[in-house]
Amino acid sequence: MQFPFRALSRKILLALALSPSGAVLAQAPAVPAPPPVEAFFGASAYGGAAISPSGRYLAVKSGAKGRHDFLVVIDLQTNTGKGVAEFNDADIGTFRWVNDERLVFDLHDKSVGQGNVRHAPGMFAVNRDGSQFVQLVDRYGSWVNSGTTGTRTARKLLPWNHYLLAQRGAQDSEYIYVANPEWTETERVRHVNLVRLNTLTGQTTKVPRPGSVQSWILDNKGEPRLAAGTEKDLTTIYYRDPANDIWRTLISYTPYSHGQDDIIPLGFGPDGTLYVIARAGGKDTSSVHTFNLATGKVNPEPLISTAGYDFVGGLITTRDKLLGVQFVTDAEADEWVDPEMKAIQATVDKLLPATVNLLAVAARSETPWVAVRSYADAIPPTYWLYNKDTKLISKVGDSRPAIDPKQMGRQQAIRYKARDGLDIPALLTLPPGGKRTGLPLVVMVHGGPWVRGASWSWHPETQFLATRGYAVLEPEFRGSTGFGAKHFLAGWKQWGLAMQNDVADGTRYLIDKGIVDPKRICIAGASYGGYATLMGLVNDPDLFKCGINWVGVTDINLMYNGSWTQESDLTDEWKQYGMPDMIGDQVKDAAQLKATSPIEQAARITQPVLLAYGGVDKRVPLYHGKKFYDAVTKANKNVEWIEYPEEGHGWRLAKNNIDFWTRVEKFLDKNIGKGAVQE
């Protein structure tokens, strides 16, 4: 079975109007004053929706001013709704259907930063009419419920370290599976247990664990079928045979080698077929293959290939049928093998012609409802319900109702050549209005760095900058994932070197095209992107006039052995087996690590810099920022420091996001924007 694919969503192909150079977009006329910062970074009132297994009911998380997020269930047949869960001290967090009558959910508090979190998520279950409300997992004994309808059932609670799985499960009984991690004395995850939990009685059964397992995968019937764990430099995947429920080793490989033996389990089809993502037959990009459970080998013929891209996505199934796949190339898209779903997609696309429309179906198909998530570069995610019988569509909610698409910038995928000839993908967003030349530019470097950056879509940071008049370049420098092994491996041991050159080369590409003003360019990013920001100021002071670094690495050696290492969430295995090959060996590459650490080059940074760090960050602890600030301010007095004591690796609180981006806007305006002194 060979799937077709769209390298770029057909909606994007229709929407984009490229110049002969492929470098700029046709622009709309000038627009009024842009939305305020709160429209981009304030808390969203819409928290998502989930359709019940039969498709008759819709659970929706919503919020309102002065209230914590609450849970509502809508009967789509009668068009009536009922609030089923609300708390006076917490917000509804993750929620999903247990069966057609019952939901399970956990809690969080949107008003509390990471450093002030005092309660675990807990776990609760409730019927769709608000009855049979049960607390299942403790939150350190802090449960308070003021607005919940129905009756709470008292019982002995599971300890706090039990969490919802990401998979939806069988949805056909009172039971779910939950994860139960156990930690070492140094707060590392030793292994993760899997527990079967009755959401009415609280009865539990622990699933036998085949080894030191950190992750589990359920099959299409909702039963545990795969388990995976990594010890030192070996990853092992175990398979539970449905004939006898006995675990056996399926495959083992070295996780940091990025070799041909690596596989990523994608999921099981209704017939028990295991689908995996693999790079078989010496191919540069990964594809979807079936896996022979008897031989322990990947079947060499790919089922789904996305030319020029590694496959990133998932299966779309019901209980008895594989319908298609959802995947990402330049943008996210659905592709269907089921004729009915293909026809539904075509109809929805006609009803919503300005957006990419992603469909979600219920586990069963007893009613005609299909959930739709639509988006575009200028349109934040919007959620709809489509009725297969009436062929009508109705809106469920907007993620960002204050955003006017006519005021947004337009975005396109581009490619440019690095100085050594490597092809570098990137996203370019131009501000709204008609101006297409001589623009001020912000180069946004993604974190990771071994991740895929943003795909074509609406992104709050990018569009906020675009509406303030800035072009935004987001390069997928070498080392980024999603573009094949050659692109990924080219980034090994290239922090501050070829990876950094890729960022500079993309910037010069836009200068050569006349799109940006070479005197008004700023570099920005978080985590690795913050590191690249500082190294950009070091390596290319003629190119970047200022830099914005939040939660960025400032010294590679500090990642190995800084004084804060006991607080870092970097594992000993990663530091021993991954970092030496992918970043650099502390002994063999000592000179390189010193030359490519911003803190060692701090005296060379004379441009304006904005630094922002979280006080409880465990990925790049505060020590990175403070030590660098002390070093850079010895010679550079144009440095702004922001510290959010309660935040971790990024900003969780809306108030801090609003504060940070307000400061960013002022910083950019002063240095490369309207308020900058032009030479």
C-alpha cells in the first residue's frame, strides 16, 4: 500500500504568490495599527476539544475572566451543554474520553510559574452528565472543588506520581492506563511503570515491566504492546505477544549513532501491523515502513515517503480501519487512503478555502461529526465541527479571537545555499503592507538544536514581530532534523562553526535579494537559539547590530560540569555518550569548545544585547546567564538583563510572556526599528 503525499499543502500552493526569485510574497495593502501584545501572548480562552468515541458528545475546555479553566460536555445531537468540572484553585489540564459516558482529566494552575508549583497534576474522572465524580490520584492532599457538579466519591488515592498517557486508549470500558515513573536519588527517571486503572473504583493492576523501561505504546485496541528503554548507550524495544502476553526483545540499537538500525515506532494498525519510521536501504530521509514482528526486521519497501523530508507525523485510525496519515513537510497536512475521508477532506476544503484543514475522527463512526482544526500563516488555529450528513460546518472556538488575519504578515518556505553548497531550508515572513525591500530583519534561531524548527503556520512570536514591521527569517541550519541524515549529521561538532555560518549565509542571501536593510538586522533565539545569538554577535559583528538571547547556553563546558549540574535535567548518559560526538569532547576538542563558547568571547560583543533567564531553569540554569552578564558588561554597557524568578526554560505565565515581548519590541525599536538612529 503506497501513500501519495503533498510536499506542500495544496492550500499553501494556492495562497502563495511567488516572485521569479522565489524570495518574496505578494503583499496586501497597508493595514491599521497592529493588535496589542496581549492578543499574541495572553492566555487563550479556548483550551481545546475532544470528540467522544461514538462521536455524539464533545468535551470542551474553556475559560473566562476571573475563572479557572473549566470542562463542558456538549450533546451534539440535542445541541445542549453542561459544565461537568470546575475548580476554584486550579485549571483543567489534559482531558480525554474513557468511554462514551466518562472522562478523565488532570489539573494545573495557569497563574503559577514553574518555581511556585506546589501540587502535582493529580487525576480525576467524571461522567458526561457530571455524576460519578472521582478523584483518582493525589495532589499532595490539596484537592479543592468549589464549582464541580455531581457527587465526589471518596476513596484511597494513588500517590501523586501517576500521570495520564498521551495515547487515547481503548475508550470502551471503565479502565485506562497511566504512567508511574520512579526516580533515582538524583531525581533522574529510573524507569516508568504502566498501571491499569479503573476510573470508577480506583482499582489498579501493574503491567509486568520487561526491563528498565521509560516509555510504552498501546496497540489499536488500547492494550500495552511495546515498551522501550535506554541504558547507557543502548536502546531496547520490547514486544508483548498478544498470544501469551509475554514480553520479548524486538530490537536494540545505539540511540546516538543515528544509524540505519534506528527505528521509531509509529503505532499499530487495527490488524496488529506495526508501523515504524526508519531510514532503510541507505536512504537519506526516513519513511514509514511496516515491521516484521516475527523476524525483527524492517520491511524494506516504504509505505509512506515524503521526498526531501524525514517522515514526521502519525497514523489516523478508527477501531477497525486505517484511514490515513497526518504528516509535516513544509506544512502540516492529512493524506487519506479511505475514500470517504478523502471526500470529506475535499468538502471541508471547499467550505474553508483559506486554510489548511486537519480532520480528527471518533474511535467509532456512529454519528456524522468530524472535528476540524484549521490554520494558515496569517490565521491562528480555529476549531470546527463538520457534519457528514448535512455537509454543514460550525465553529467551536478560536485560539486567538483578537487576531485579525488581514493585519498579519505572510510567510513562505524558501531555500538558500550555504557557503559550502549545502541547501538550507528556511521560513521567511514579511510584514503586512506593500513594502518588500529594505526591511529591518530579525533572524530567529530555533532551539534544540537537533529538532525541526517551525513549519508553515501562524506563530505568535513571528507574527508579533511581523506586525511591528520586521521581516523574520527562521533558518533550518545544518543539524536541524526533518531534512534527512546528511543535513542532520553535517551539524555534529559544528556549534559556533558551520551551523553558525548557515545562519549568517541566510541573512546575506536576503541582503543580496534587496529584501532587508543591511544596517538594521538583529539576531534572536532561545536555548540553543540564544547560544547562536551570542555567537552571531561574536562571529559576524558587521552583520548583526543587536541580539536577543533568552534562556541561552553561554558556555559549552558548563553543560558538562558547571556548578549547577546537580540541578540540570541533562542526563549522565547524554553527557557521556551523546554530547562528546554531537557537540564536542571536553578533552579532545578543548580548544574548539573554548573558541565556540560565548563566555570566552564576551569581550568581543559590543552590540546591544538583551538577556533573559528563568530562576528555576533546569535545562540552562540561571548560572549561565549571570556568569555571562558579568563577563560581557565589563566592556559593554548596553546590556539589558531580565530575570523571571519563578520561570523555567521558557515563559509559562502569560504575564511574563507579555512583559518579555513588550521589552523585545522596545529593544528592537531602539536598535533597528523606527526609533533607531540611522547612519
